[in-house]
Amino acid sequence: MSAQTDGPYGPLIPMPELTPDALRAAVARIAPSRIPALTQHLFEATTNAQQTQSLAPLRAFVHSWAVFVAIERHPERAARLRELERLVDAGEEDPAQAVAEIRMIRETAEAEAGL
């Protein structure tokens, strides 16, 4: 895992390396309830990679879980994302501003993960 310091309200954990094992360890620390989903996604990605003889499914797995970890390791960011997603799902108001903020959160997470 790479070291990062953001001050007293920094991330719960450092950003891990972009490997299935490192991502699994990070998810186990910050969102243990998501381990079954990660395991299922990895199984499907591995199966698809073998069937298609392509690394694309494994790259998609790493991308997806790296972004998840980058978001969830910052509790305030993760809570804000969930709030924005609820606003969009509710459909009670124009979602444009919420969608733009969701995009910004995801782009920030991708940058943190080095994607």
C-alpha cells in the first residue's frame, strides 16, 4: 500500500496496490460486508478472461474495486456519494447537479488510485 497523509481527517487506510489480493485486504478492512461481492466479481472476471482470452475483464475488476476502495477509505466522501445516489434514485428533483458531483467523486477516486 502506498503511504498518504491527509492530516487528521485523512483516509482510513493507504491506497493499496492495484492487485486482487491487495484490494481484497483493503476491502476487508474498510467494508468487510463487501467481500462476498468482490469474491464473486473476481470469480466472474477470471472466468470471462479465460473464456475470451483477454485481460479486459480482470482490468475492469481492478478498476471497479480500486475506485470503490479510493472512495470508501474516506468516510465523508463515501457518505456523500451514497447521499447523491439516493437523490438521483429518488427522482424527485433534477439530478444534473448530483450526477455532476458523483462524476467528480469518481474521477477524484480514479486519480487517487492511479487509473
